[in-house]
Amino acid sequence: MKHFPIFVNLVGQKVVLAGGGETAVAKLRLILKTEAEVHVFGSDAVDQIVAWADAGRIRLYERALQAEDCWGARLVYAAQDDEILDARVARIGRATGAMVNVVDNLKASMFITPAIVDRDPVTVAIGTEGAAPVLARHIKKTFEDALPPSLGLLARLGQTFRGAVEVLPMGRKRRNFWSKFYFERGPLALAEGGEAAVKAELASLLTTNVESKDLAGRVDLVGAGPGDPELLTLKARKLMHEADIVIHDQLVAAPILELARREAIIIEAGKTGFGHSWKQEDINDLMISHAAQGHHVVRLKSGDPVVFGRLDEEMDALDAAGVDWAIVPGISAASAAAAGMRVSLTKRKRNSALQFLTAHDVNGFANQQWWDLAQPGAVAAVYMGKKAAAFLRGRLLMHGAASNMPVTIVENASRLNQRILQATLMDLPEVLETSSVNSPVILLVGLAPRVTAKAMIDLNIAQTEYS
């Protein structure tokens, strides 16, 4: 991000614009939405600018801008469609300490003016840092269609009531009041009875909330999916927007955490197989203590929490503490890895069963039904298998698995930096080592990536039950 988005208070502030043509008109249409004191400098001003001056909306000086004209200005716009003249205005503006924008010249500008959706006092600003104006216009249209014009009126009426709502405690109870007003009761009241009905509804809703009991805390055990934010379920996304506290695993991708409310407390409770980790008991205590304070807690787990997520330990702890909880499943790493490989985890006449395995348990390497896994056509998704690759190879070979059994290594499944590495059971540990695989990895035993017949010949992959 090169430009930090802010909203500048222009009430009673001086804004200077140099230019009198259509470029200046376009910029003035936006500036005049504010309560700034607008000074325009330029000879041969077009009719629209003259009309604004005659109406008292701007001060028009039909001459070139001088240094003293910018003293005290908050913003200075250069909009003369002349590179040399605009550069002069920019120098003058900077010398007086003003923020300068040279229209259609990103490099020469200290700030940019975004595309704006105006539902005063609700304002949506859309910027692409000058990279894609067409995209900004498309996004603007999307918001224009989505936000009804009445939204601004509801926001203004709500603003007059903010002082009264301070009787509600900060946090979920106050947030629920405003959500119910803006998205349910307010629009209905406005449609049925206008402003008077909205004001009456605000008072009624506040009384109801003051008299209601404080909301009990709760915990949602949410699957964050394999990493791609677009694979997050709608329910998970909704809960992220509502949560007071988000306690997440180390593997949860940063773009997913960005979906949390800005006011939410984000806590990383990292657990790694080989390194410093939070104890499960500490994570349990953290959830319970926040819920006891009336907070809505989202316990965010990578992938699907019901697959090797130590979920039972957390559910048992919450039950013992009397905390209400629910599970929101997510897309598993195995499903995402298969999708990235363009294969199915199951296939008629190949495998009628699919096994989800963990390479480690509390006692170290986990033992499995190796004979079943070694059979032709068997398919298994192995979680946490990087350090156990040699152990896995040895056990399968001992139980009759073919040395050329395909094993696909999927690193960072579904993410932009996803890597898919093809191996056989025999060379699996060496491929992992030489490929410097360090990120979250899942092994799909018995599956090779989908390739064309020609590619299979080129790679000398045997046409067996595993293909």
C-alpha cells in the first residue's frame, strides 16, 4: 500500500484549485460535496465554474495562482492540463505546507482523490493507486447499487442518538443495537412512517436493549479452510465479522485474519510439531476466560476443525466450564490439495475407501493399518507427514506396497504459493529434502496429479492401478 486511506476534515478549511477548464470542473464536483472554503484560480473559466462562483459556492480569481494564495490551504489541486503550469502550482503548494494533488499525474501528487460513493455521512472511498481507474469505477457502481440512498438519512438520524446509546456497555451489546437498527428496524420504520417513525424506533429499541439481560459469552470453533480466503464458508466469514476475540492457529493465512473486525482482539495460539508451542490447556483457559467476560470468541483452526484439530479437548473444556459453543466446519487440506492436483480423492474401480491419517500422535510416529494402505488402489491423505516420510516409506514397503506407488506432496494447498511435487514411495523422503519443503504439507498417498497421456509417457509413469 503506497497511499494510506484517510478522511480529511475540510469543514471551514481552505482548498485551492488552479484551473478553469473541464478537468477543474470534474474535480470541483467532488470538492463541493464537502464544507470546505474553495478558492479557484484561472482565466477563461468555463460556464459551470462561473455559475458556481455566482452562486457563492466558490471564490473565483480570474488570474494565475500566486504564492500567497496558498497560505493556510489544507489542499491544493493543480488542474490546468498543462504540465509546466501544474508543476509551478505544485511547487507553490508544497512550499506553503499544503497537500498537493496534480490531476492525472500520480508521481507528482502527494495524495490521490478516490472514487467516492456518497451516502452522507456514509462515504465509501475506492482507490487503485492509479493502477486501474476502470476497476475503481466498476467497484463504485457495485456499491452504488448495493447501498440505498436512504442509508445516509438513517446514518444521520442514528448519529443524533449516539449519546443516548452510551448507556449500553461497549462491545457486543452496543454493536447488536446498531446492527438491529441499521439492518432491520430502521429501514422498516423509515419505509412505513418516515423520520418520525425512525426516531420513535430508536427510542423503543434502546429501551428494549437496556432492559434485556447481558449477553452470555460463547465460543465458535471455526474452520479457516486451507488458506485461500475465498474458500472460507459464508458462516465462518459472518462470525469473523462479529467476533470480539479471534484465537487462531499459526497456520491460518494472514488474508483470512484480515476479515476480522478491526476492533477485534487477535491472538495467535500457535502449535507446531517441532518448536515452541502453546499448551492445549492454555488455549482452553484463554477461550473460557474471554467467554466468561461476555465476549464472542472465534477459535479459528486451519482446515477443518473436525480433522486432526484436537477438537474434543476444547469441546470438553468448554462443556466443563458451562460455555456455549458450536462447530463451523471448513474445507480440509486434503480436499484442497486434490483440487489443486485436478484429481478426485475417490474413483470407481480404484478405491472404495479413503483414509485420513496423521503421521504423529502423542506417542510419536502413529501406527496405522499398514497392510490396507499398501494395497494397489489404496488412497490416503497424510497430515503432518513431512518428518515421518522415511517411517511411512518403511512401513508401507514392509507390508508389500509397490516401490513406484505415487505419492504427491502438496505444499500450501489452495494458496497463491501452492507447490505440487510428484514422488514415488521410494524417493519420497529425498524429494521432500531436496525440494526444501517447509510450509504446511499434506501427502496424498496413491494419487498422482492429473496429466495428459503424453505427459505420462514423458515422465515414464507406469500405467498401473494408481494412475
